[in-house]
Amino acid sequence: MAALDWSTCPAVESVPDRLGGAWVFKGTRLPVATVIENLEDLSVDEVLEQFEVTREQVTAVLEFVVDSLRAKAAAGAHPV
């Protein structure tokens, strides 16, 4: 699967001097990948308790992922 274009997600940023330019939640040093990986084992509420991130930030990132994957699926769909 192709990587998502995080540059179009308003909830995240990549700063070259911060964590090697990894995509992080805006205004934090928390990598987006860390939260997504932890959502495999934790609920959103548990993630909110363990990391300095808001429900709005997590929701925005998850909605971005869903919308991006839907757009990729629609672009790749071929009429029968």
C-alpha cells in the first residue's frame, strides 16, 4: 500500500529538527505512528490517558486515514 500524504492532514506536522522530521501531532513531539500503533492494543480513551494528545487530534488523524484510504480505493476501482 502506498504511504499516505500526511502533508494534507491539518492535525499533524513534520519539522526537520524535531524527531528527524517524523510526522507528529501539531505542537507536540508525539509521532503519529506511535498513537496508531498503540491503537492496535489500546482504546482511544487509554491512548488519551497515556499520551499528551487530545481526542480531537486523534479523531482528526483517524478521519484523515479513513478518507485517504477511501479516496485511494475509489481511484483504484475499475468499472466492470
